[in-house]
Amino acid sequence: MSTDIIVRFTDSYEQKVGNIKKIVGLMSPKSIIKIIDTLDLDANPRNSRLGSVTDAIQASIRADELSPTQKLFPFKSKGILLASSSYESLDRGRYRLSFASHDEVEGILDGGHNTLAIGSYILSEAEHALGNRPPKKNEVTIWDSFKQTWMNRRTDIEEYLSLLREEKAALKEKGISTLDFSIPVELLVPTDPNDALCVENFRTSLLEICDARNNNAQLTQGTKGNQEGLFDSFKALYAEKYPEFAAKISWKTNDGNPIESRKLVALSWIPLSLISSNVTSGDIEAPQLPLVYSGKEKCQEKFLQLMRDDRVSKAAGSARRELKNPQVLSALKVATDLPGLYDEIYSRFPKHYNKTGSYGKIGAVKSLKNSRNEYKTPFFEKATDNPVPDGFIYPLVCGLRALMEADDQGKVYWKTDPHKFLDSPAFENVVAQYSGVIQQSDYDPQKVGKGAMSYTAVENSMKLAVLMG
């Protein structure tokens, strides 16, 4: 399914280089309204957020509207960068653009903050003109909430546009915006939209262009990986198994979601470590288990290296890649169980520890206590009786690797049901033995979480517990 819009450029010109044509010019706010109606920031690496940058953009727009002669915004701003592989050149500087729904390659490649600033400015002025309550800050702070508010109040914007046609002078006298400003826009299209090879080469180039255009604020490795589609299979597995939890995962900068994807990526190396060398003939080694706790960025870097390998993924008709390796897919399926298991261990740990020591007297535990004495597990936010330092939990979670196995085809599966294991006396015994490691580490979660001995001791204990049945 695709959506067509017609936008109009003024003072425009075209450049052609290879498979790409660039149209450069100015657009009126009315064309930007159509763009906001149609597009999201799927192709943009960041989910834009209101702040000092957008405040400055709106101040420049306001200054242009107040000045009868000096219109500086087009020269002060980089504007908006659009891309569409399906387009038609019309008359009078107009272009018909077609965008596929949920396209994560085409659309707004750069200028998300400009789009958000302009959109929130238009929306606020529309409500001002109609005498309505302006949007609350939390209704427009980040792009996703802004877009929802925009669509909810879309009829107000239409009424505002009607007032501009009929009562422009009266609105101006009241100090209400008459949308008398221009936005610099660049549009990238294939030089020949009817040539399939030209279109494919064009789409393949977009991710690299997007990355380069956004290098004024360095993108995280995770954000780049997300743009390449390297997390797509992992996302889909979470969405299938835990849709509500999946909606809380932050895969993209500034998307406002509370669960850091790099924590989940780091945990995925627990099952991936069973197969990564076989899949890549030893070219990509799994990170050492302590890094799952203390080196999440390194784990993510290794994950992206693995996912970019041609033996693991393939190009999907653009710069985005699709997972093709069944062994890696099986490991990621197992990995989706780990956040829930992490929470189970988190809830059980204090009670099991108290059988050999006094959990509440540990200094690191006392420092996590709050006045309400209310605590939740880190991932699924279930009520629990005590807080637990992460450094104490990670060795136990990584130890669950002892319950996993790769079959003859190299696919990872649970050879022992992890939930039943955590319910068993065997796990209580593992915690009892592990408590000695904590004591030897001076009850310091950092020493425990970063110490290789912690992971070796736990995994050996779990292996023995599994063998003993």
C-alpha cells in the first residue's frame, strides 16, 4: 500500500549524478503539512525531540514572519532531506511522490528536528487562531506523540488553513502566524524511475547518504544497525512473544521507550555464544561473558558484526539486510526468553541467598532501598520484595547457558526447561554455592559482575545440577 502526495517547489533546480537526481528548492508550510500527514521518521535515524534546537528553529521562523524583507530561515537551516523512488514531475514546480507504508529507507532522511519544529509551530498557531487550548508539552515532545496529537487535531489545522484564505489580514493583526515563511528542501529521486536497476541502486545508496547527513551528532552503533535492519528479526520475535514488552524497547535514539535494546542484544550472546564460531568459521568470536554485564556496547558491536556477515544476512533490495541464517534465528528465539528469566532470578535471589547469608545487610543492597520499600523487576516491572544489584544477577543469567544446547543442525534450544529449573532445589543450591563468590568479592556487585570467576563458577554449578537431574 502506498500514499501519493503532491508537493510544490519554488526557486528550484535539479542536479543529476549517476543514479540519483536531486531537486533543491523551497517549500511552503502547506507542502510540509502534506509531508507530515503522510510520513513518519522511519527513515530518519533519530526520533526527534523538542528542545533548544527546535526552539531556535521556531524563533527563526517567527523572525521571518515578522520581517517584511529579511527572510533568513532558508539560509540558517539545512532544512529537510526527502527521498522517494517513485515520483512524477508535474508542471509549475510540482512533483507527485509515492511512499510505501512503513518504508524504513525512503521518506525523511534528515531534518527530523526541522519537521517537528515546523509541525508543532503550525499546530500551536492553528489552535491559537481557533481559540483552542494549545497542545501540552508531553503531547508534542517527541515525534511519535506529536504525530498522534497532529492527527487527532487535524481538523483544527484544516479550519486554520480556511481562516488563512478568508481572514489572513485579521489573523496577522492578532499576531497569529500566516505561514509566511519558506523551508529549504532537498528531494532525492532516481534519475530513471522506470529502470529497475537504477531504482535498486538508488535505494541501496540511501542508507549511506542518511548516515553521512546525520553525522553532525554521531549516531550510536545501535541506531546505525537499526537503520540497516539488523535488529528486525529480533524485534519481530519479541513482538510475537511479548507484544506489550516489545512496544517498550528502545531501538532508535529518542524514541522515548524505557528498555534499552543494547541490554537485550548483550543477553542474546548467551545463546549466540554456542554457535557464532561455527556460523562464521571462527571469524567472529563471541564476547567473554563478563562483557554481557560490563561491556554492552562491545556486545552490540560484535552483534552487528555478526549480523552484517554474508553468511548470516543478505541485502534486501536496499541497504537494509534480512536474517537468513537458521542457526542465528534459533539463538535469537531462545534469547527472547532471557528478560523474563532475568526477572525470575531477580525475584528469587534474595530469598535463596538468605539461606546462607544475610542479604539485607549487604551494603550495595542497602544503597538501593527506597523509602516506599516498593520494588519492581527490571524488564517486566513485576512487583518484588527487594532490589538486587545487576552485578549479582548477570552471572546467574549467563549461567543459564548450561541449560541450552545446539543440535546436529546447529540450532540452539533449551535442553532443560529454565522455568522448572529456577523453581527447583537445584537452583537454590546453585545460589548457595554462588554466595561464596560474592563473599570472596567483598560483596561488591562490580567485582562480582566483572569477574570471570563468577561466571565460571555459576555455569559449572548449573552444568552439574543438570547432570544430576
